[in-house]
Amino acid sequence: MLKAKILFVGPCESGKTVLANFLTESSDITEYNPTQGVRILEFENPHVISNNKSARCEFELWDCGGDSKFESCWPALMKDAHGVVIVFNADMPSHLKEIEMWYSCFVHQQLLQDTQCLLIAHHKPGSGGDTGSPTLSPPLSKLKLVHSNLEEDPEEIRMEFTKYLKSVVNSVSESRDREEMLIIT
């Protein structure tokens, strides 16, 4: 069975935990409570299989606290990550600047491919949800950007997340196949 580790990172109060719970079908959280360090959610997605081999995949979603006081823990969180989802509150302009740092630390410095990263512009309930494209810096503008609004269109983000999981699984599977070929030859 294939296992993949996905990190949910981003600024404080961006909606990481709410999205993580929704996408993994975990418990609902009704009030804001900052994540201390990290929460690890394990789940399977029946729509994601390994390179059409009908092999099931297990996922670990690491819901990482957005407070910089946890920065000393980041190297441990990043170890063996297969994908990074950067979540930001689309209604907070300061988050656009912050996500550049998250990208630099968790994607660029870890030598992950852009296909292993997903940007989610999260719209909190009652925010109106402007789904226009925010102005992103050049490295971020190459990433897949999806808008989430769990009030108005929850299935859209679930569908986009499933597509993202499929691309991560394909990347992990191809990497594993290359390693196996190196051992054989």
C-alpha cells in the first residue's frame, strides 16, 4: 500500500484546520482554536489509486500551526513530505505576502516540484468569497490555485483536492518505480 504525507501550512487563521477536517471527513470544529504545533489526520480516498494499479493509498495530512513560534519544529514536519498545501485567507491582504515565506520554506527549499504544491484561497463563511485571481509573486503564480468556500460550493474544493492527491500519488509512485529500477539494474 502506498502512503503519502501531505502538509497543510499557511498563516494563522487561514482556515487550515477547518479545511483539513472537511477534506478528511473528520470532526467539525465550531470555534477558532489555534493549532499548537501539528495535528496528524490519517485517511484514505477511494477515488485515488496508485497509477491505475488499483492499489489503495493512505494519506497523512499534517495540519501545521501557522504561528512562527513553531518554526523550530518545521524541519521535522517537512521530513519525508510528498506534498504541500498552502492555505491562506483570501480576504486578508497580509496573507498574500506571508504565503511567499511558506512557499520558500516548505516547497522551494525542500526541492519539491510545483506539481506537489497546491494553493488554496480560503473564504470564511459570510466573507462574500471574491474568486478573482489574487496578485501572486512569480514563483507562486506557477502553482495551481483553487478557491474554497465551504458555505457556497464545498464539493468544488473536495474535487480539486482529490485531483491534487492523484498527482501527488502519481509522483510518489513514479519515484518508487525509479528507485526499484535502480536496485534491479
